[in-house]
Amino acid sequence: MKKFDEKKYLDHHGLICPYCDSKEIVAGHADFDDNYAWRNVVCEDCREEWTESFTLTGAQPLEL
């Protein structure tokens, strides 16, 4: 099994595979639970899979 490189993945803003550096990644639909969200991602080159996680980082007023 290839090594999962989370730092490299985050440094590239989630645009490369954390296993093989390919840009051929596909993310599924996000699921939400309170202030947390996640989605599954797969690399179309090496076929590895992982889960991205998201947290609330801010808010802005709605401008009408």
C-alpha cells in the first residue's frame, strides 16, 4: 500500500492524489453533520480512496 501524504495533499489544496500525486481525482457529494462536513474521494489513476473533512472557518453577513 502506498503512503498517504496528508501534508502534501493540504499544501496542494486537495487538487492532487495524496498517494500518487495524480490530478485525476473525483470527489463525491458532501455529507453534513452540525459544523462538520466530509466527502469521499477516489484517484482514477492509482484507485486509492480517502475521506476529506471540512470544518466551519468563518461567516459573513448576507448582502441583499
